[in-house]
Amino acid sequence: QVQVVESGGDLVQAGESLRLSCTVSGRDFSMSTVSWYRQAPEKEREWVGTILNDGRVNYPTSVKGEGRFGISRNNAKKQVYLQMSSLKTEDTAVYYCNFKISGSSYWGQGTRVTVSA
């Protein structure tokens, strides 16, 4: 059984940094593609970035332009990380991890990030 678990969400102040983790169990990990999404209150879920199995990372223009977020992976630990810096109140959201491998897609339950002014 595949499990995807996000962790690291917290209440932080604007300007601080936070690292989220996505831990996968139950499937091979090294050939997977893992993405981060977020959903702010009363808004649609939006894509934050994707790390491919070869380590390359793609971001939407809005995220890439600001340069505040970084995604990395540790295949030995079956984890993917979302490093966020200079957090803003508009980064407040539930952050979700999506794990894809061999045509299958799995979501975690999300981890909440709240950024206070």
C-alpha cells in the first residue's frame, strides 16, 4: 500500500523560512516524479513545482520568478523537500505532495502552513 505523507507545516511569521517534507512508502521511489501543490483558503489548488527522477526541477513562472522556493529529493530516504524562504502571508495554504510512478498517482493528506504578518 502506497502512503504519501507531508510534514513540516507550521505557523510562522512573514519573512521566515520553512522546509516541508514528503515521505513515500510502499513503492519504488527513485524513478518517480514528485510535485508540490498548495491550496489557499477559498482558492483552487495550484502547482508549486515538480522534481523529476533525474533531479531536474520545474516551477511555474510565478514561483520561478520569485526564487523563494526550492525542491530537492533524497532517494535513499524516499523523501522530497520543499524549501520555502522569505515567506509571505499569501503563502498560507495547505501544501500537498503528489507522487507519480508507472502511470499511477498518489496524493498525501497535506500539511498546513500559516504565515502571520
